[in-house]
Amino acid sequence: MSTRTATIDPERQMLGEVEVIGRVRWEEIRRRAGEGASIRAIACALDLDRKTVRRCLRQTEWKPYQRAPRGDTLLATHAEYLRRRAAEVGHSAQVLFQELRGRQYDGSYETVKRFGMAIRSRCAATVH
């Protein structure tokens, strides 16, 4: 049986993005460093990369992770259509992909599938 702390709860991970270092873990890293633990020891004990520990120790206050804003993607012009149409077609990525092909979409099926999965998980999260 491992005594290591899991980095990300698998159940929360399936629902979408989660923060790798929450406030509690950030405070734990800072507490251990204040007690004299090395970066390597902290990283090993909390199952983190040493660079992550260093970054946390450089921060003066905890800030939740925020993804950098993305530029336009191939789906950007179709995003609103996909959000509206996904529920109507039962979140079928194949149907959405075929419809987008008729709307001059040049991207891959996998991109549409990932976008559809994100829409579906958000819908499921709001229902529960």
C-alpha cells in the first residue's frame, strides 16, 4: 500500500480540468519547506515534479490554475453551432463531424470528438 498522495482525483479528472495544486497542497508544500525539507523530499513525499514544487515556493500567494486564452482554433467559428446542435443529435461526434464537413470544416474527426466529449461532460455536470 502506497503512502503517496494522489496528485489528481480520478473521478474529478474525468469531469474535465482540475487544478493540480490546490490551496491545501500549496500550503503543505510551503509548510514542509518552512520546516526545512528539501525540494526533492517534498516532491517525493507529495508525488510531484520538483519543478512544480519550485514554482509553488516562488509564489508569494496561491493562485488557481488558469489556462492561457486560446487563439482561434479550427472549431472556433463552429463552436456555438456545435453547442446548440450536440444535444439535438445525442452528442454524436460522427453526426456533428459530417455536418461540419458541409460547413467547410477542415479539421479532424478527433478534434470534433474531443469537443463533443467536453460538451457532454458539462451537460452531465449541470444535470447532477
